[in-house]
Amino acid sequence: MKKRIFDAIFIVISTIMLVMLSKYGLLEKYMAFSFIPILIAYQLGQYSERKFK
């Protein structure tokens, strides 16, 4: 799998999750946990950089 495809899949999945959380009003209640997806995105970026270098 190429890096661009990996990035695109991650962006689509993240967008779908955020839209669903926003639709059900969970983003306002759990704002403190918003740092976790950022950490996951960082780790996935590091993994893809090493794997597809």
C-alpha cells in the first residue's frame, strides 16, 4: 500500500468518526479526550513514514 493511499484512508475514517460523534453530540461532552485521536494520528504518521520510506 502506498503512503498516499494510507493517508487518504486514515483521513476518510477520521472524518467519518468526527461527523458521527458530532451528530450524536458527543464532542461537547468528551472534549478532554480529543487529544487521543491526535496522538493516534501522530503514531500512525510515524509508522507510515517508517514503513513506506
